[in-house]
Amino acid sequence: MADLIFEGLKVWDMSWVGVGPLTARYLADNGATVVRMDSSKRVDILRISPPFQDGKPGFNNSMFYGDFNCSKLGLGLDMATEEAREVAREMAQWADVILESFTPGNMAKWGLSYADVSKDNPGVVMLSTCMQGQTGPRAHYPGFGNLMASNSGYYEITGWPDAEPVPVYGAYTDFIAHRFTTTALIAALDHKARTGRGQYIDISQFEAAVQYFGPEVLDYSVNGNTSTRAGNSDPVAAPHAAYPCVGEDRWIAIAIESDYEWRVFKEKMGNPAWAEDAKFATLSSRKENEDELNQQVAEWTSGWNNKELQYFLQPDIAAGAVQDQFDLYEDAQTLYRGYFVDLEHSEMGKVPYNGTQTLFSKTPTTLSKASPCVGEDSRQVLRDCLGFTDQKIDTLVASGAVEITGPNA
Amino acid sequence: MNAQSDAASYGTPGALAPYRILDLTDHRGWLAGKMLGDLGAEIIKIEPVDGDPGRHRGPFFKEKADADHSLKWWFFNQGKQGISLNLDSEEGKALFKKLVAEADAVIESFDAGWMDSIGLGYKTLEAINPKIVMTSITAFGQGGPHAGFKGPDLILAALCGTMYLCGDPERPPVRISVPQGYMHGAAEGAVSTIMGLYHARSTGIGQHADVSSQLAYSRALMNATPFPKLENRSLQRTGIWTESVGSFRRVIYPAKDGFITMMINGGLLGGKSIEAIFEWAGETVEVPEKLLNTDWQGLDAAAIIQDPAKGLLFTELSEWLMDFYPNFDKETIYAEALKRRILLAPVSTIADICEDEQLVAREYFVDVAHEDDDAVTYPGPWAKMSETAVHVGARAPHVGEHNRAIFVDKMGVSEVEFKRLVEARVI
């Protein structure tokens, strides 16, 4: 088997929460050595957020943290101490890549700005990711992806037209930004491999998130239109909604995008008399009578199990069960692609990780280990990456600058 | 005042300048090539002779619903060169293979298996150019029981699990109204392509990257997927409220001129933020004693688990905020929040975003010249890189606009042959 894509690449992951850790995870799952900084004094908020194994809160018991940090080694550092900051600076000299997501200015305070680090490590690629970028009037505003999803327009365009906007689940824009950060970072690594030159990258989650809205920004700038929420409807498709099925809160999504598909769909429904009415004959007439159309379709779907109906309609008609999280583990396609990967965590035991969304034909993405406990691998990292003696490590641990928790404590 | 997409900007090499990428995608995959093009790769967009069907997707420039005025096409194909090629014809295939021999990557978003069926699958491309990276962006992936399923955005939203968690619990689950599924799939395609290129450069070995847009979208479930296995439960949608360990807080609040979003948390996450709200509110209104005297910083998830009754304080706080916020407009609330470090944000409209002071200060918006309008405002560079340019490309191409530049000037097709290919509708 060929080497993994990032075999030999050394990554110092000083970031936390979502975007930075997920960016580093792409590298870690594809062969890079990624050391993740952690501390129980300034704990990553994901470690205090659910889900927890058996519902029991604990820094080393959160799979919110876990899922974003597999395939990495954990180094525990209390950055309030000068000794820990010195270790962080040495790690920055060891690294090919540094990721950070502190409030702009923090890294410079610690002597870890790009200018500081690149003096003796000119090839380093350093990526800063934060909500709104390193510069500008709101550079220092802290926040979470939930707020950024609101700030960048996602809530305004979600929900029912007759009601207030509704939040999209989670820190939505984190899961847009992390692919922009990863793409830019690897492009910079590729450039470095060709030219020997490292560089500094500043990515604002806000700016990444608005990329998905390019056409909407243009629509406003040339036509003055402002997109807003439209429930599940689509301007050029009907039926186009989630319809109720047998069971509590069970639904199927159906999308009919042409008059041909409408005819096929009518057949699938057994050609009911109501569907022959002229008011449903064309896309524009179905759009005009969409509420009644949806009611009729809902009556038909409500006698079905949503998964059985999905398989009855596909592949002729675009249909899909509205899956809850249990469903995802039974989804035949998800299983076929081996998406969820069970790994043995030091304290949580066997837990499921989200796997890879891309299957590479020659360098299969490999989740190499479960996520670390806070500082679980501190000793190994300091020995192998920085060549520290056991005695030196013991002193740092005793002073509290370096932290080790979990099985190696 | 917007930055201009002048020659100085796209004359500077980007990080990916040495790469040439053939972009066969339709609207499902356009973003992948755009992201890589923004970083300097040469993107050759290959369309059918009649044009990419995505050219007919609205919104349109001033309601001109033709092949040259789709704003979706404009944005996602900005900076690309455009050639037309009939891949169903033998001559078209032969020309494509010649392009593959000189290219670094191919990105496509046809239905699973289509490239194989026309004799242009990965094995064929690999035989022509072992270094080639081929990225396929589809709804569900190249193989498996659902590979042949239809997967427009609504179906991806349903099957990936995000829709179940979105919307009013009293009403059906709802998708994000602007389609997202293939955006995630295409962005994942950009990541996979650059990963494949990085590997191919050092090893000489290309490969096939098979992207599932369903799974790329499901990453947005954030922390939800492990719940069944760790806590034996599935999260439910909570609409404009959010739930933390059994305690409910409102997320969306009316302002004088729209809405704002507030993250209400106790403990380390948000205790200070709540205290800052009271400090601000205290200047104009009376804050109820009960709320004022609560130790919000001490009220984290663990404290609520210990004493669930305390969770109700958050609901009371939410109700009080429902009366407080409508006294102010979004801009005022956000300005106070910035000053006082309160965790909230406006529910921005697209209009708000276009005028956002932070985006404007970072020169995010750029003007791109079109025949119809010499300064159309685009979202511009999404990264600032110290060594390599992030490009603001020229306007998206017309059908076959760069045929001559590519086929004649670059590939050496003779003028006579070029004319014949055009007449035979191969290009």
C-alpha cells in the first residue's frame, strides 16, 4: 500500500473548538503526526459539552471533543506558565504546520506570532482561523459558529415564511469554514514543497460562510433582491416537501422536478382521481395549488413507513427518509461506505467516530487512534518531538506546566 | 468602495499556479473548481456544446433568463476558462484525452458511473496520465445500494440528518432554503482534489477521490451523531429554542427591525455574557431581582444536572429578554454586544451582509466587470495568504469562449481542423 498522503508531516495544533481541530483532523486522518494542545485549566469547551459516555460529564468523557480530535496525540500545557509557553515555542520550531484559533493578538503575546516563529522556522505554514478575521473592527469579537451562522445569513433563510427565522442545528458555519481552511492550508503546503517558502494564512469564518451565498449576494447587488426563508418549497419543483409517515415524527422528503417525474409519481401513488385534476397538471399549476397538493400527498404518505416508501419511490423519484441519528447508523449507503468508525478510547471505551466523506482509491483515509484525554500523550510527545529527558518532563509535570491525564497520568 | 478585479490581482501567482484542472462539473460541483481557481490553479471548465444545463438556474441578471445571465453560473464559474466539447462523440473523447494527458486533475459531478459508461472512467484516465487526480462529486458516492438514487438538495438534507434537527417541532422538519448539500459536497471535492495533487506531486501517483455529498453535509451535524451510541438517544429539533441538559433557552429574539440570535449559557461558556446584558439593561430598565441575583457563571451543565429546577431560570431569562430587545434595532444591539462582550449576533439578511462593516473593512467585496454591467459586486477572496495571491477571477466564460485559446493556441489544432470541429459540433 502507498504511504498515506501526509506521512511525515508534523503539525502543532494549538487550535480549539471546531474549525481548527477539524482542519488538523483532515491531516491526522491522512497520515500526519498531529499534536493537539490541551489544558484542563483552559479547557476546550467541547470537553464540557455533550454527548458524554453514559451521559456523565467529564473532560475525558465527551465525544463532542472526541469526534473532532481522533488520530491526534494530546499534549497538556498550562499556557499561563512561562515553562509551558517555552514548550509551545519549541513545538512551533518542530512543526511544519501550526494551527491556532485564539482571539487575534494572543499568539503574539506568547512570542508565537508568525513573525516570531518563522524567524528560525522559515518554512512553517501557519494558519489562523477565527470568527471574523485577524483584522477589521470586529477582529476581536469572540463567538461561536452558531452566532456566525446567524451573522452570515443562514438563519434568515431557514424556517417558514409565516414565522420567525429558525436556527440551523449547531455551529453551522464551522462546517463550511473547515473545508476552506483545509484547502488553503494544503495549497500552501504544496507551494512550500515546490518553493521551500512557508507562509501565514488568515481565514475568517464569516468570509468562508458567505462564499456559499455568492449568487444571493449578486442577486442583491444587481437586482436588489434579498433571499429569505421559504420552508421546504422550491421555485421550480412541486411536490417538494417533507411528508408525514407512520410513527412519531417520521417523515419522507419528496422532490418532483419535472412534469415527467410528476406522471411517474402519480403512477406510484396508484393514479388517484385527485391527481388528474387540471390544477396539478403542470409545474406552474402545481405551484399555484401547492398547499392542496401537499395535503393530498401527505394523506398518501401517512400510510407508509418512511424507509419502505423511500425504496418504493427510488430510483425513479427523488425521495429520502428524514433520518434521525439512529437512522444514520442503519443507512445502507453509510454502512456500505464504512462511514462510522469505532475506536477504543482510553476512558470512554469503544466509541463511534464520523469517518471520511471521500474515499481515496490509493491512500485510504485512516483514523489511526481514538482522541486523546487531556495531555494523554504529553510524555511521548516531549520525548519524541523535542527530545526531552524523562527527568525534564517530570519536572515540568510537577510544576504544573505540563499536564498528563488518562491512563498515562 | 470595492476593490477592482484588475490585472494586477490576477497576474500574481497563487499557491496552485502550476496546476491545470479540467472541470466537468454541473451546478453540483462548480464550487470545487472555483475554490482551487481562487488559489491560482488554471481551471478549464468543459461544457456540452449546448452549454452547461446549470446556466439556466436562477436567479438571473435583471431577469434575463438565458444561458449567459445566471447569477449562479456567474459566481461559481468566475475565473475559469470555458471550452465546449461533445463527450458523446469519438472526436470529443479523443480531444478530452489529449487534455487529460496535459492536466493534473479532473473534477466531475455526473451521476455515478457516467464517466465509466462513456469510456472516460478513472482507469482510462490513469492509463493516459498516471499522475491524474480524478475527483467525483455525487449525491451518495460511486458505489453502494443508493449510488443510483436521485439526490437533489432536499433529499440530501433529509438523508444526511440535518433536516431532522431543523425547524419548529410542531411542524415538519425544514431544510435551509438556499440549497446546501452540493455546496458541502463540492467543498469536500476541493479538499480531496488538493490532497490528491499534494500526494501526486511527490509520488507521481494519481488516484480517484469519490465524494459523498450526503456525508459531506452530515458533518454539519456537529456533535449529534454519537448520541445514540453514548447516551442511547437521538437529538430532536427545538425550533427557536435550544436545550441543554433538559433546560430550555430561547435563541431567536425580535428586535425593532428584525431579529437577533443570542446564545444563552451559564458557566464558563456564557455566564459573563448574561451579566453583561444586565449591566447594559440596567441603564434603561429594571432587571428582575431574581435574575440579577442568580450566579450565572456557576450555572453550568453539571450544576443543572444536580438541581434541574435551576434550569428553569434560563426560561425566565428568555421571557424577560423577549420584552427587552424589541426596544432596540439590530445594529444598536450588536454594537452594545461588541462593546460588552455579549454572545449574540444579528440575524443578518443578504442586504445586511453586503453592507457589513467588517467585510467591507477587510475588502471582501470586489467588483467584477461584465458586458452588461462593469462593476458587479462579488464576495471575493476568502483567505488572506502572505506569500501567494488569492485571486479575484474574471467573469465566468460564455459557452466555448476559450475554445480557440485552448484548442488552437495551446493544443495546436489547425485553423482548418478547428473550423471543421465547430461545424461538426464536436466543440
